[in-house]
Amino acid sequence: MKKVRITQVKSGIGRPQRQKDTLTALGFKRMHQTLEVELSPSVEGMVDKVKHLLKIEEI
């Protein structure tokens, strides 16, 4: 599977609880944190729901 590097660039404050929960499920704990994840269908769906808060780069 493809790996992607995702970075949280916008805050979850003031966002709906579902979006906050999605950020937590992806593993984000703070702003500007970068994670490398394998792009499975479930992770791709979560990233798509909060893509306006993230920066996504293919590895």
C-alpha cells in the first residue's frame, strides 16, 4: 500500500465533535504534528473527512 505523510495545519477547536474524533483516531495530539501512515481504505476515508485541516504528501 501507499504511504502518506499527513500534517495537521489547522486546529480542531470550533469544529464539530466528529471531526475532532477523526483527528484523534488518526493519531493527532497537537498542531503541526506529522504522521506517516499506510493509506488503507479506512484511513483514506478519515483523511478525506478532515482534509481541510491537514496537509497530505505522498512518500
